[in-house]
Amino acid sequence: MEYNLADLFESVVDVVPDREALAYLDLPGTGAERRLTYAELDAAANRIGHHLLDSGIRAGEHVGLHLYNGVEYVQTLLGCLKARIVPVNVNYRYVEEELVYLYRDADLVGLVFDAEFTDRVAAAQPQTGSLRHLVRVGTATEQGGPAAVPFTEAESSGSPERGFPARSADDQFIIYTGGTTGMPKGVMWRHEDLFFSGLGGGAPTGEPVRRPEELAERVAAGGAGITFFPTPPLMHGTSTLTTLIGFNFGQRVVLHRKFVPEEVLRTVEAEKVSAMSLVGDAMLRPLIDALEGPMKGTDMSSVFSVSSSGAIMSDTVSRQFRALVPNAMLLNNFGSSESGFNGTATEDSGPERGFRVRVNARTQVVDPATREPVAVGEVGRVAQCGHVPLGYYNDPRKTAETFFEKDGERWVLLGDMATVDEEGVVTVLGRGSQCINTGGEKVYPEEVEQALKAHPDVYDALVAGVPDVKWGHHVAAVVQLREGAGGMSLDEIQTHCRTRLAGYKVPRQLVIADAIHRSPSGKADYRWAQKVAVAADG
């Protein structure tokens, strides 16, 4: 047995076959609730894996998952892994042009998609040269569209037994990044590397397993009782990895089709959810609003951790949540599609001291030119060694810029700028690609956004650089106000920020927006923010 994700999942199934593995709880009244034991989920994944192989898709080829959250997503993901087919996440917000790019860039030969996306798939497929097998989840509302096998038919045609060829730790798993600063890129992971860097080696907060068989041994020795609830879309890497972590523990995973705050809280209470994952304030703040409003009194006593990855839970919003749910730990995890997990923010992180992270032993801050560790207090880029990806799919130039070898080890150079102190604690400044150069000074949007969100009338905010004749660029704040707020002036927001930020970081422009644009997972859309700010600057 090797560190292969499908082998590891099957080893867990074999020791707890009758334990509930997955609970899919759609909105009330839809009748879509489904619960599967580990044995039932295993058989369901086998069926899809065999169907894909029977359709002519070969091991190593790529199948896209263009789906909302649901049993079908998890079933297809596991089915691909079992069949040694490479699953590829597809952002369901993408329109035709973006889908054509991703379908081509990922060399998809198969696609499993929700019926709601039929029109977009129909428009994109003819423009790709390799996409030959489609499976549709649900019933198309209109006649026509691409020729696709209904998911129920695909499921019934495949064998529920395993019977797959031998697998390897070198089998691949591709995670496409969101593309907030450019077109999305596919990060190529070996199963073994993803298991240790993205899934914590079977124990994200403890000692990793020392051999593959030990994962099932730990599950067999433990008991049930933990319920994981990844609330963002599964097409966001964090949710998929959270789901796989839940399975590695032999515990239960709960899913909703979409993020609806009130329904999330009802599920937390009804299912006694233990650990929730989300993406920053964009998801945490609506939960707070619901707990203070229509869902006041919801029993949250079962929750012991709420973790965020991909965006920071701001200090102000975190304090509001802790006041409502004092028993839950709030964990700002730092990581990426390219590195997996790097570390967790310290308790003293916040606007005053910055986003401080106690990183793992494989993470350093290095000079991007020399690739050597920087001195204490100097600015460099975060890098990680050991179990890192192979590179970016179909992008040798970007791979050469981001991945390198040093002292016989593989390294990945992340886009995050940071400093390190005497104790080894890393202060993450922000993405270098988003850094605003104003009058020769560098400003990282995340720091300014934290300060803005501390204002009681600010619901959400993004910060971008706008071309400026005098300063090169000036700092612009795009702000969504709280409902009922009476308005806000630039003078007011500047006065607020000057108590928290150096003068050159204070916004010189304020744009009030009806709503802040983010990805379905809650990640910032900085291209949108800059476009809005530039247009308002005239």
C-alpha cells in the first residue's frame, strides 16, 4: 500500500463500513437529503469510476467537475481517484470564454456537470478539441444541448465493486486556482505530497502517520463523534481538502448545495457540527448577522473550531463571533493551492501587529532572487519545501518561476510577501501582485482592509491601487456599508484609519458600492475593485 488517496479512503471504509460518512442536506422542502455510510459511498464512487473507464477515459486523463456541492461531487471525485483519473475542479461561475480557456488548458476529456450549466457547457464544448464524454447531473430544463449521459444512468451502468488497477503515490490530483490576478492555473499534486501537505498526513493537528496502513489503524482505534462542515463550494480547494480530512479521520462530513447562512446555522444545531470551515469575513459576517437576528438562540455549543483559509477573518469580525459563540476556537489558517497548509495565525494577530503566523518547519521567508532565507525584519517571499506540487499544468514558464530545487529538496515560492522575527513567527504582508506602490512606499491591501472593517459602519471592503500623476498610484477603498448606515465620507474613513495605519497607507479615495464582489468561495476580486475605483476616479 502506498500513500494514494483512493487506497487510503478504501482502507478507512474497510474498518468503519457502517459508519455515516456523508450527509447532504439541501434546503428544506426540496426532498434532497441523502445520507451515505462509508460502504455506501465507496460503492457509489466505484460505480462512477467504472463508468468513466468503460466510456473510454484512461488512467491519467482529466475529468472536470463542473458542479455545485452535492453527493455527486464527492462521488465523482472519489470515483476518479479510484480509477486513477485526474479530477479537475471547475469554477461554476465561469462564463463561456473562461470555460473554454479552462477546458482547453486542463485538457479535459470528460466533464460531469450540473444541469443548470447546460447552456454554458454547450457553448464551450465545441471550442475544445479533447472534451468527448459528458455526464449531466439533473434534468436539463430545455431541449437540445450537448449529448450527455444522465448521471443516474452512468451510476447504474458502473459496477459497485472495486476491481481497479493498482494505484500509485505518484497518481495526480489537480487543483485549479481562482485566477484573481490572471487566468486560473492548474496546480499538479502527487497524491503522497497532497496527503502530507494538504491533509496533514492523516493528523492535521498531531503526529502524521508513518506508514499508509496506520491511517486505518487509527480510525479503528478511535470512535465516531466529529462532524465536519465545509461551507464553501467544493470547487474551492479548501472545502475538498476539508472533506478528505474528515474521511481520513473516519468521521462524518456534512454538505449544503450552497451557502445560505440561516440554513447553515440550522444544520449546525441539528447535526451537532463540530468543525466548520469557511473563507474569511465574507462568510463569517453573514453568520453573525443571522445569529444576532432571525437565528438568535441557535444552539452552537457543539462547535469547537471554525477555520478560515483563502481569506482572513478580521479581528473585528472575529471578536463579534466570539461574543456569540464563546466555546469555538477561531483559526486563521495560512496556506494555498500551491503549498497546502503552512501554519495558523497567532492569538496576537490583528491590525496592530499584522497577520502573524506560526509556520511549520518546512516554511521559510526567502529572498526571491537568491532563494536564501532573509534576515530578521527583512521582506521576502514565503516558500515551502518537501511535499510540494510538481508545478503548473501546461505552464512551464510559470512553473520555472515558482518551483525550484535547493539542497536536494523541492521548493515552491509563493506570491505572499512576509517578514520573520527572532522567534520564527512570520508576518504575512500580502500578495506581491496586489502590492500598491504609492510615492515609493509599499502598501498591502489586506492590512488596509483590516483597518477599514474595524469601522462599525463598514460591512465589507476591498482596497486597490489607482494610477495617480503625483504618487504613481494612490490607495483606493471600495466599501460596502452596513444596512442602515447613514453614509460615509472620505474624511471620516481617513480619520478612522489614521489611528490604525501609517499615513501613506490611509485611503485617498473612497467608493461606496452596493455590494463587494467576491468569488463563490469568498475570495477577493481585486480586478473588479480596481476597475470600480478607476471608473469612480474619472
